[in-house]
Amino acid sequence: MIAHSFRGEVFGPAQRLHGATFLVDATFRRAELDDDNIVVDIGLATRELGEVCGALSYRNLDDEPDFKGINTSTEFLAKVIADRLATRVRSGALGEGARGLSGIAITLHESHVAWASYERGL
């Protein structure tokens, strides 16, 4: 759950402060399974995704210094989450096996008919 507003006519009434509740999906990609026949340790991935999302939850993103002057669109937030998870992969927080990942995709669902994804390589 976040609050934010947008700048620009393209956003219509969303230019005013409003809230959004997202369901977040993370997809981890790799060409081959690791020695344990998994892509990533799902427990570690769940923990790290929870921490990344927790840092954004219940915040007015307009007030966050990292997002000053930025339209925090669904697509932008998916990128932020993917980038922050990538940093955690590189630091080893998702386990040594995660170093073999080739990419991460994040999908933010606003509803059953509105969602956006961002995918990045590692």
C-alpha cells in the first residue's frame, strides 16, 4: 500500500494524491537449475522481496527523498523493486546459488485488469 500523485495531463485525476495497493510477483530466471535443482531459494527470495516491499509500504512516495520529482508509476515501482532485488542478489542475500540467476521480472498488479511488469538482466 502506497500513496502518491503524478505530474502531467496524461495522468488525469491521478495527479491528485491517491493510494494504490499492489500485489507483487517476482520471477527469477536462469538458464540451468543449480546443484539443488532449483532456480533460487524461495525462502530467501520471499524474505528479501518482503523487505524490499516493506521499505515502500505505508508511505507517501511524494515525501520520500529517493523519489523527489519522479512520477512513481506502477512501471517505475516495478523497476525499483527489481533493481533493489538485483542488489541483494549481488550481495549474496539470496544465497550463493542465486549468483547464477540471469534475470528478474517484477509484476505489480493493481487489479485483475491493470498490471505492469519490468524485467532486467543480472
